[in-house]
Amino acid sequence: MAANCDVCGKGPGFGHSISHSHRRT
């Protein structure tokens, strides 16, 4: 799921952190 969030369209910087704790459902 982490990989999916990574490619959600947020970015490699702040998207990485947010995806792990915001979009990790």
C-alpha cells in the first residue's frame, strides 16, 4: 500500500511521509 500512496501524485518529498501516516489505511 505504501507504494500505491507514493504514486498517488503527492511527491517523493512530503508525499512519502504523509502517505505513510495519512494514507496508510
